[in-house]
Amino acid sequence: MTANKKFEIIPEDIGVRVHVRGKTCRELFRNALAGVAAYMKPTVTALSKNQRKEKENISIEALDINSLLVDFLSGVIAHADIRGA
């Protein structure tokens, strides 16, 4: 189990679950992204802001906040996969 103040990665039989914390929606989304990145590529979380390669704005619409978070994370993962990150 990997845990910090922003997220916790919880191994399960068929994968993992990421428990995310945040005081605002923006903070929750950032921490969710950090948690997914930490699971997929652990070295990413060790990089400082100056070492990170890219920053992009994305636009996603959804019917509710849960769907928005899932669509956001799916979009970022797909974008990273396409770019070979």
C-alpha cells in the first residue's frame, strides 16, 4: 500500500484502488492525477515541477462530478499513452 496526504494506493485482487483527498474539486482532481501517475509510473511523482516536461489544458464535459473525474483521468491516460509518456 502506498499512502501520502494526497492519495492512497490500495492493492486489490483485480487491480488497485486510489483513495484521493482534496479540499476543493481542483485539489481533488490534481491529487487523483498524482495518484494514478504514481501507480502507473512511480518516478513521475519524484520529479520537481521544473523537471516535468509538459503542461497542457484540457476541456471535458460530463453530467456529474464522478463522471467528470473518470473522463478526466481517462483522457489524461489516453493522451499520455499516445505521446509515449
